[in-house]
Amino acid sequence: MASSAKLKAVGIAGPRAIAIAGPTASGKSALSMLVAQRWPAEIISVDSALVYRGMDIGTAKPTREELALVPHHLIDILDPTQSYSAAQFVQDATRLTAEINARGKLALLVGGTMLYFKALIEGIDAMPAATPEIRAQIDEEAALLGWPAMHAQLAQVDAVTAARLAPNDSQRIQRALEVHRSSGQPISFFHQRNDQKEQIAGINTARGATDSIASVPIISLEPASRAWLHERIAQRFAQMLQAGLIEEVRQLKARADLHLDLPSMRCVGYRQTWDMLDGLYSEAELKNKGIAATRQLAKRQITWQRSMQPPAFNKHVIAADSPTAARDALNLIESWA
């Protein structure tokens, strides 16, 4: 990593990385651009949807102008047929933070995938990596038998995990079966080994590790008014429709290798638009469906945020709907610099 002296030379005397977390439409991207204009910085996306190429409108990707103004990472790195795990994110984010610091810049970790933040800061239980062959076998069985039947199979080998999963939760059922078939152990076995967490890509997950990304301060944008957030969500989804979301999904749907069981196609907005194109409801109804699904996502994100409490998380709450939110956040960072 860059030395403290090198970071001080560009006005960064405190943390080498800062996280900006918040629910969808809470102003994370705008704030990160303001920070990057005040301090030399590069942005690392903490978003499980922005990794996919060809999914631009429904994921609210940064504009070309924003990408040209500030370097962004972990955007457009995968095809929609591929999957991306929290463990992969931790490895990538840790490597990128070190590279950004080596350039004498601040790493800004910006996004709303709270699982990634938790994995980065708390660490991840060691468990078998994904196996393409086993995954393909499970997909074939699911196509023949259906996911409820696969859920029943899971209950026979891992009753603990099956009890907390819905019969149609294809992604998690698939992963649980994959772990069991590749290791002979239920995934719940690995989740219980909290005292055997690995150090992933050199992360020191011990508390008090002040020279580690594990102690990154988090600016948590949490709106005081749910109505404020709902209005922004509605406005943004309407803008996505005007920008061509339906046509974007139509082009993705035309690909023979994409289907609704893929993590990419389950992203909010894409699933609803796909269903509309399948004739499950009208284009006029799509707007309400998309807004409702985005509100549910935001609610889950806020619940995750509120669970991220000290001392495990170095969190600093900013009221996202405050007229002074951006100024408050910049002043906070100024106090660290």
C-alpha cells in the first residue's frame, strides 16, 4: 500500500478507504462524485448488479461523463450468464484498494449491496468454491424436477438450511446443494465455523486493525423519511422506462442463454420487465410493479444498514433526505483527512 506520507501529500492523512452505503436512490453516486472532485480518489462499486455488461439502464450505471471524470472499478466485468459472489468481491475490492492507494489515491467503496460490505469488514466463512460441473448438474435436475423438489432434496441432507429457504429460492438452494455435493458437508456446517474465518486476500479481520480495509469508516446514508425515498424511487424508475428499459430487457431476453433463474435476470426491474414481456401483465402495469419491487429492495437494504452497528462497523449515519446531507458528509470526511 502507499505510505502515509504519500497519502498525506494528496490530502489523505486518515483512512485509506471510505465506504458510502445506502439504499437505492439515496444519493450514493452523487455524493461519491463530490468526494472524488475534492480529493484524488477512485470508486469501487459495491453493487451486485453493476458487474454485468449490457445491463445499463435498469442498474442506473454511471454515465459516460462520470466514468470519464473519475475511474470506476467492478463495473461491466461479467456477462449476465455468470455469477459473482461475496468472496469474489472481497478479493477484488481488497486488491483494488491496495492498487488505488499505491497510486496515492483514496479508495471509495460505493454501493447498496450490504452483504458485500459485511463480507468485506467481518470476513467470510471458508467453504468450497463454486463448481461449474456440479452447478450444471443441479440446473439440469431442477429443469426436470422443479425447484420445490430440489428443496426437498436439500431438506434430506441439510434440514437447517432448508428450513430457512423458500421452496422456490433457486439461487440459494442451488448453492446449498452444490456445497454439499462438492464437500460432503451441509452449508450450515460452514456457516457455523465463525471462529475459523479465513483471511481473504490479506484482509486482517481482527477488531482494532487500524491499518486494514476491515476498519474502513462507513458513511451510511439513511433517509429519515421513507416517503422521500419512495418519491425518488418512483422518479428514477419512470426515468428508466423513458430511457429504454423495456428495449434493453427485450434484447437480453432474445439471447438463448439467459433465463430468469440467473442472478443477473433476477435484479430488480429486470425481472418485472421480463415478466411483462412474457405477457404476465401490461406495459401500463410495469411501472407500478417495478416501483413496488424497488421499494422492497430499499427496505431490505435499510434493514441491513441498521444491523451494521459498532463496534464491528465504524459507521457514521447521515440523513440522506437532509438538505445538508452532502455538506455534512464532506465535512465528516474533511475531519478525517
